[in-house]
Amino acid sequence: MNKVNPIVIVALVLVVGFLAFKIMSFLGCYVRIEDVDQCWKLTAW
């Protein structure tokens, strides 16, 4: 098994965590407001 640079692992975890947070924020907004366009504007960067 090849050794993977720990910095690459940390960066990957941060990016995946950020995307997961955005997706969960969007879904939570959609459940409450039920308006895709408004939730997209609120949760999009």
C-alpha cells in the first residue's frame, strides 16, 4: 500500500466535511421552507 501524505488526507476530510455541511444545510432549509430557489440562495456560496 502506498503511503499517502497526511496533508492530503486532512485537506480531503475538510473539503468533504464542508460539502456535507452545505448539503445538510440545504436539506434542512428545504424541509422547513420548501422553496428550492430560496434555499439555494441561502446555502450556496
